[in-house]
Amino acid sequence: MSTAHLRQFVQGMTRVVEAHTGNEPALLERGQSLMHDLITHDDWLPEQFAQANPAKYQQYLLYCDPFERFSLASFIWAPGQTTPVHDHTVWGMVGVMRGAERCEEYAWNQDRTRLEKTSEHRVGVGAIDLVSPTLGDIHTVSNALGDQVSISVHCYGANIGSVRRHVFEAGTGSVKEFVSGYSAAVLPNIWG
């Protein structure tokens, strides 16, 4: 296993964030190219950060920019695992590296009293989903496969494990604040 692709992503994304902070469309356009290169190479994710937990999906921090302008995490989904309906409050790119995910998107109804499901789609290996408050930020994600683990790599415009976000009860519009944290207290050594 080589962390070269992970290191190249971190270096490239640092340059993208420095050049395009405040210009989300340009940042996401350039960031997607880097994300695509990362997720289409399946030789860099350390096994420790690819372990499923049968009780709960795992969110492993892989890198956080020193100024918390972006973070990168692997999400490991055992069969049947799903998130609650939640938001991010920042831009994000979600790339599937192994398996597949199902994403259900939500939006507030006209009088903002409840969330309504607006669409659903499957994200397969090599595909990238985008989220942000300007593009659509409320969804639920699950492993689309009933018989195997799925792995996605997420890049967010903040240290996502420390961001105050929200979970929603779709039918009632009930909102609860949460901070996700991470599933491990260590980071991979990307410098070799």
C-alpha cells in the first residue's frame, strides 16, 4: 500500500482551496477532478481506516487542513447502515471508492414546517456527489448493497467532525443539533 495518491490529493486540494476560497463553483469543479483521481485508485487507503463496524457506520478522519479549510474522511458502511436525515452547513464532495451508496435528498416545504423527500439516486464506484447549502445540503445516505461493505471518501469545506450540524425528522421538521466526531483517535501517516 502506498499513500502517494492520498498525499497528492491533500497537496492538490490545498492549492485549490487557496486559489478558490469564496468561489464555490470553481473550487468544486477543480476539487472533483482531484477526488476522481483519488477514488479511482484503490491502493492508498490504510486497512485501519477501511474497517466496518456492524453496529454503526464509521467516519475516519484521513486529513484535516491546519486552518480547517477542508477535511478528508473515509466512510465505511456495513450492509444495511444508514445516516439520519442531516445537513453539512459547508460544501462537500462524496466519492464512492468501493460498493455503492443510496442518497435521498430533502428540502423544506413551502412554509418550512417539514422536510419533504425531493429525489433519490444511487452513487456507484467512481461517481461523486456534491453537497452544500447552495446546491442542496440535506440528505440521508446508506449502503446501497445488502451483502457487502461500501466505502466512500468525503472532502468537506471544514473540519467536518467538529462542525455543529443538524439532524432532522423529515415528517415533522423537528431539528436537533449534533457534532459527528470521528471513529478513531489516530490519522494515517500520509508522508510515508
